[in-house]
Amino acid sequence: MLNLIGLLIIIIMVVIVLLPFNDKFWTYINKDKKREITNFIDYSDYELDLNSIITDYQSGVLDKNEFNKQLNSFQKIINKSSIDKNARLRIEQLLENVNSN
């Protein structure tokens, strides 16, 4: 009987130590926390790329011609890609702001 209790304690300790390394465990734990975050904006890689192009131009790394070439190629990539509606809307607003300035 004492051996069974000792074995049970060892199994519980192993589960406690190994459970945090299981991805499904953390997915289950964090699935409800995603609903609590309301103002979180998930920027797509395309938005980050566009922001880096704009930042390079504003900092003087790119000249006007190179900037226009990169914007044109970026718009071609965006038109061919399938991104979500919110990201596409934010990208279009950024492009409108860039074109107006």
C-alpha cells in the first residue's frame, strides 16, 4: 500500500513538472484570456512592411524614386494576397496618408 502511495506521488510530481511544456495545456489555459483583450490590434506582416518602408523614406534611407518603386511593388503584392478585411482597410488608409503627403 505504501508503494502505491509513493508511486502515485511520483506520477503526480512528473505530471506537474511536464505539464507546462505541453502546448495544448497552455492553449487550453489561455483560450479564455483572448476574449478579454479588446483593444489589441494584430498588425499583419504587410502592415509592418509598409511601416518600415515609410520609416525608411522619412529617415532619408530611401529617395523619392526608390520609395515610389517600393510602394508600387507593395501595392501589387497586396492586390495579389489574401489578407483579412481589417488589415486591408488599415493598409489602404496608410497608403492614402502616404499619397496625400
